Amino acid sequence: MPVTVDVVRAALAGVALPASAGSLAASGRLSDILVRSGEVIVSIAIAPAEATAFEPVRQAAEAATAALPGVTKARAVLTSDATPATVQPTVPLAAPRAAAVATPQPVAVARPMRLPSLAGIRHIVAVASGKGGVGKSTTAANLALALAAASDAGARQLQVGVLDADIYGPSMPKLFALKGTPRILSGRTLAPLEGYGLKVMSIGFLVEPSKAMIWRGPMVASAITQMLRDVAWGELDVLVVDMPPGTGDAQLSLAQTAPLSGAVIVSTPQDLALIDARRGVAMFRDTGVPILGLVENMSYFVCDDCGKRHHIFANGGARVEAKRLGVPFLGEVPLDPIIRERSDAGLPVVVSEPHSTAAQAYRSIAEHLRRALALA
Ligand code: ADP
């Protein structure tokens, strides 16, 4: 018989809290029970100071769940809220800014397991880079806009969202010229903001970037997971996730747990950047996330005077690298000052300069993506 949430909850009635405080199931500490094809994740809400005392509870909950017939994999995690004195059964993500700042989320992530796919969202695509500054966020924003723009007269209009998960430097508020704190719709659900017809959620709307910088990897991954789950995305064909740059703990955690359809890796053509891009490809591959392809950003410079393409860094490094790695090459984006100027002004080129070479490059990459995701 397939395992259900109720069966798991019943099993957790046998798990006792510290200091004879009753059973875990009755305590209101169970903030989530997720079940998918025999895999179960149990989240237990604690105050940060309770982490040590609750570790035996976590282990017992994991063991009790794992022992159930039909469970192929079980994981229990401790999560903590901003209000340690009053642990609630649910953990609102979006509390006021100050509270969110003080909210280091997860405490224990032992054996990561991928979360179930999200109702209403067909594809979640990570846009990642091996290191910062290669134009990942700019590419993510313009690709999302290009995906949403009908590619040709007959093409279906896609519903697209953007989740800015770049906790170390959220760019979407600037790129989409959006400010403000998202509205709370119900207990723990947030309304995304809207920019150029896209639903946009950014960690920058919720936390002071300087505070988020110091979060440890699992905290970052948990905050982002909540943004995936607890935002009213509605029906989306594609949710583009602007990943934090690099291949550290946070990125690995996300790659392991988020229900991703695939990843796009952005690189500049230089050898050093390509070494980092290779690491990104390896990380997603190791976690079973398909690589949708490599994008070469700042690929060439078109001279105003002579109109010729100048490959100022190197020539086609990412294309060669993609071939070497056996992953698709999605296309090249020129180094074009207009991309930076328009991005800084909150007017991404795909919407503000749709006829530019740069916008055409993004649209062509979006076409490849549409096909890779069978959305063409
Ligand atoms: P990352 O997300 O990788 O850190 P960003 O997208 O924030 O990088 O881009 C870093 C800087 O480079 C920004 O100022 C951006 O406007 C600029 N930039 C990105 N791509 C291009 C491009 N193709 N041509 C010119 N400037 C670019």
C-alpha cells in the first residue's frame, strides 16, 4: 500500500519530545510532511537554541518514518523560525523584513532528497555560473523575457516567472525596476511582484543583502526552497531561477533538492571562467540535473565603426567546451554596453531594445531552450 501523509503522521505519534513534552505528532512541531513515490521528508519546527536537544527527535522521526512499509527513503530535518519563543506549526517566510533577516532557516540537512515538483509549474530551470560577474543574472532576466515573448506568430505565449535566488547579490529588483515587500496572501503564501508581464520574486525583496551574505549554505537552500513553495506562482510554463554563483554548499544543496527540469550554465569565453563553468556542469551532473546547455556571454564585441565582430577575450571558448563536455551549446551573447546601460536602468534589452543584436541573441537562446523543454 502506498505510504501517505496520514500514515507518516500516525507513526510520528510514537516519537517523544524532550523532557516528556508529549508526542511529536501532537506537538504542532511538524511543519511539513512531504511524500513522493515512497520518499518522505519530515520537517520539524524548532527554535534555534533547541537544535541539540531536538537532534535525537529528528533521528527518531527519521527512523520511525524509514521503518514504514512502502517508504524507500526518509529524511527528517530541523527548521527554525524567527520567533524562537513561540514555535508555530507553520513557518511564514515573509514576515516583515527585519524578522526575515533574523531567520536562519535550516539546521540539519543530512541526506538531501529532491522535493516533489510544484503544482502549476511545468519547468523549473536554473541559470547558473561557476563564478560571479560573468553576466548570469543579466542572462537569466533576458532569457526569461525572451521565453515569454512569442517567438513567431504561431507560437504559444508562455507564462514565465523569475526566482532570484542569488542571495549573495540579488539583481532582479534592479533589472526589473521593482521595489517593495511582497504581500502576504495567507498564512505563509506570498504574492510575487510583477515586471514586464513576468512574476518575479527575489530574496532581495525579503532580506537585507548584507545579512543574507552570512547565511550558511543549508540556510540559503532552505530559504530558496521556501520561495519556490510558498509563493503564489500560479500556472507557469517556466520558472527561471537565478542561482547564487559558484558551486559551494548552497548551490549544491539547491541542485540536490529543488525539482529542476535542467540547468543553463553561463560563462565568458576565457579559459579561467570555463574552468569554473566545468565545475558547474559537474555539480549538476552529479546531482542528476540535466544540463540544458552552455551560454557564452560577452562573447564578441561589434565595432560601431566597422560593424565587424571582435573576439576580444578568446574565440568560441564555450562552444568548444560544450562539445568537450558533451552538452548543448545554446548560443553567444555579445559584449555590448547597451546591455549594461539598460540593465542598470531596469530596462532589459529584450524589452527595451527588441531589435538589437543582443536581444536577438537572447531570443535565439530562448528558442533552443523552448525546444529542449519541448515547449516549442
Ligand atoms: P553575475 O550575475 O554573473 O554576477 P551580472 O549579470 O550581474 O553578473 O553582470 C555583471 C555586470 O556585467 C553587470 O554590470 C551587467 O550589466 C554586465 N553585463 C552582463 N552581460 C553583459 C554583456 N553581454 N555585455 C555588457 N555588459 C554585460
